Amino acid sequence: QVQVVESGGGLVQPGGSLRLSCTASGIIFSTYVMGWYRQAPGKQRELVASSIRGNKVYGDSVKGRFAISRDNDKSTVYLHMNSLRPEDTAVYYCNARALGTPQLGGYWGQGTQVTVSS
């Protein structure tokens, strides 16, 4: 059984930093594309960042501010968020998908709320 579990969300002031973690079990972690997505109220779910075999992709709105990293030995992927803005407020979801699986497919975590506000 595959499980994807996020942690690390919370309330942070504008300009602050936060780190999200996601652990996946029941898969061969190193072979999976691990991604972070977010969804704000009334908006579509969007890609924040993804990582597979050293290749990293970022959404335009977070380039230069967010960084994705992974520890395959711990089956964990991280999202390091810096210079946070109110518009980064959203529920952040972790996704694990096998290569060849369409985006938005695969396995999802339950989501973790990130709120950027003073």
C-alpha cells in the first residue's frame, strides 16, 4: 500500500521561510518523480516543483525562491520555501508518480496548509 505524507506547513510572515517534508512508502522511491503542487481557494492545482534523478523543474512563480531536494535513503522529498509572499498561501500537496505517468496522476498526500500573512 502506497502512502504519501506531508508535514511542515503553518503560518509564516511575508519574507519568511518554511520547509515542507514528504515521506512516501510502498514505492521504489528513487525511481519516482516526486513533486510539490499547491492549490489556493478558487484556483486550479499548480506545479510548484518536481524532482527525478537530478532533474528539477519549478513553476515560474517560485523560481529563485523555492528549492526542492530529496533524500532517497529516507524516501523523503523537501520543499524549501524562502522569501514567502501572501500569494504563496495555499494547500501544498506532495505527489509521487512513476515515470510515464501523466502529471496529476500517481499518488497524493493529504495536503498541508501554508499561510503567509502578517
